[in-house]
Amino acid sequence: MDKFHDPDHMNCDDFTQADFFEYKGEDLFEVKDYFWAYYQDAIAKKYMVYGNPISTSPGAEFRVYDRYLGAERDFLNFCSYNYLGYSNHPDVIRTVQETVGKYGTGAVSAPLLSGYYDLTRQLEEAIAAFKKKEEAVVFPTGYGVNLGVLSCLLKPGDTAVLDILSHASIYDGARLAGAEIKVFSHNNAAHLEKILKSLNHKRVIVCIEGVYSMDGDLANLPEIVEVCKRYGAKILLDEAHASLIFGDSGRGVAEYYGLEDQIELTVGTFSKSFGAIGGFVAGERKLMTYLRLYARSYVFSCAMAPHTAAGILKVLELFGNDKSCREKLWENTFYMQRKLKEAGFDIGNTASQVIPVIVGDDRKLRELSKSIYSKGLYTGVVTFPAVSKKRTRLRLSMSSCHTEEQIDTCISILKSAFEYP
Ligand SMILES: Cc1ncc(COP(=O)(O)O)c(C=O)c1O
């Protein structure tokens, strides 16, 4: 039966969010009426836990406006990407404050015009040195890096071969280019090889992630690199969730596996462990020079604010001098993983600070998120299109700021929501 027949009588329990993504009415905007009614019903049933304004820094606890209470209240924060606590580190905050005083609040221009500041250049040089690449280009967002890099290098007729769990920005970049997109099953080098073997041209890029953003597992880099090299395919490795976490020096999963020199394009974001916003691509100087002029999300977007660059430079300095926050993050991560497994939760194959708690069904996810929210726990609530419809989940983001007591509280809230003993 067609579920979309009367926007005045919508029961949100009959729908998943995916339904509205797929809906195509006669009028271009028709979906809004159905989605509005669904949304209102979800609010009335207290399922809607997204979009509540936060009014403190993203520490282990934060204050959130609770629309159901009509007031602010404190939550345990297992949702932010503040993995190493740099977003609210006093030295980083001080640096940013001082820089705002000197440079003002924003770059107020695109980088090729007057948005390129000495601090942005310093950051690019620091990132290139950190990543051991010739050159780096800093973008205003991580999303924009994959979008701009892939859409300007690939042309119609070229092929982007993506791990099926690749981030939306990778899919979108390849789509925008008009390239053919082929996906291989997650981390499956044999499947990747089958695809590469079937292609009769060499204009191919394989896109993978160091740490997969929704599952927290690592790229099967040794096997994937070996296959790519055999078939002459270029590699884009997105280290968004791996930078500062993996590898002795924190350069990511490529460093961890000792394969950095095999990766043509290294991508990262500043919105995770660096505690800020922005992204970068690093690689051969000639290629970076080309990207600077042709990656449209770089050329046609306002540049990163100078104070953001200053804050990230400070993070690099702090991390270079003292990696104890990373040790604490690992301690917290292992503790959480062990406790969740012991309690019987399905946490997939995570090997990192990104820990999924697989639910698998949109309706159940709603009940669970409502329950944990009412008990003061904030986690990622992840449904389609961020993950497939059968792999919905709560996603926990660990931080070096968490205490063992906070982790225990998080677990006991999860247990009671899942009705585990
Ligand atoms: C793997 C990956 N790449 C790119 C991005 C986009 O980065 P940003 O949020 O900094 O734009 C994300 C964000 O979550 C990500 O997980």
C-alpha cells in the first residue's frame, strides 16, 4: 500500500527516514508536507533527538537545550569528535583568542583572491611536513576536500573504485565528476582486484579510509595497496578519523602499516582530533598546484579563518611535545570496547575510538535513542543514508576527556535501554 496518501494523518512509526529520501511526488516540493507531518509526530513521541542547540564546549559532558523539557540540561557526551580534547584545551583556546584579536573573525575571501593568510600557509607547510608529503592544500571543510579533489581530477569515462563504506564526500566527488563509480565490498581486496581487472583503461582511482567513519575498523591497507599497485590504480586515502590517532607519529593508518610512500593522495580533516574545522589534501607538489586552481570547492569557497589555522598549528605543537592524551584515549577506548563486548553488544569490527553499537532497525533505533536521551546520554544516532537501512546504530565517539566513571555510566544507560542485564 502507498504510505504517502494523507499528510494530515501520519504515524511516524509507519516510516523510516529512508522513505522520504526515496519519495518522488508530482510536485518538486511535495515531500515537505509528508516529511513535516512525520517530523511533528516524531517530536510528539519524543523520538527526535537531533538538532538540539549545545551551549558549552564539547567536553566529556556538555549542556544541551532539551526541546522536550523546554530548558537546558547536562548530558554525557559520547558524540563529539573531540577525540584528544584539543577542542577545549586551554592553550589552543588562548592561541585562537589572541589570533582573533590580530586577524579578525574570518578570512572573508576565497583563497585565490585575498583569503590566503600567512597562518594558512604555515599550516599547509606544517601539514606537508607532518604527513611527509611535498605539499598540502588546506580547505575550509573536509567534505570539500574529497568533493573538490575527486571532481576536478576525474572526468566522464574515468572510474572511481570506492570501498562501499566510503564517506558521502567521496561518493559525491566522484558523482560530480561524472565518473563511473564502482564499489567493492568492504575491505575486500579480492573483490577490488576483480573490478580493476575488468577495467580496460588506466584512468582509475581507488578511494579508501584509514579508519571507517561509521564502523571504526581499519582499511585493509597492505592487501589493497598491493592490488592497486599491480593494476596501476591511484589511491586516495582519507585519514579523517585516523590522523593523530594511528601511527607512532600520529600520521594515520598509512604510517601504522608503513605504507605512506604508496599513497598518492592523503586526505584529512581538522574537525576530528584537531578539534577545529577544515580539511587538507597532501601529495606531490605539481598535483597540489593543479588542485589549487581547479578544485572548485577550494576556489569558489571562502578560505579557512586565520584563527582556525593558528589553533590547529598549536595542536600540532602540543601533540608533537606530548602524546599522553592519545594514551588516555586508547585506555578509554579499550576499556569501553571490552565492557561493551562483555555485556553482549554488537560493536562490529571496530579497532578504534569510533565504536558502533549495531541496532539494525530504524524503529528500534528510535526507541533506544529516546531512552538514552531521557537518561542524559548523547551518542551518534545513525540511520540511512549515513549507513544502510539494516545497519542502523548508535555510534560512540571516545575522548581522552572521559573518565572511567563516565564510561561506566554510559554502559549502564545503554544496558538499561537495550534491556540487557
Ligand atoms: C571519512 C570522512 N571524510 C570526510 C569527512 C568530512 O569532514 P568534515 O566534517 O570535516 O567536513 C568526514 C566527516 O565526518 C569523514 O568521516
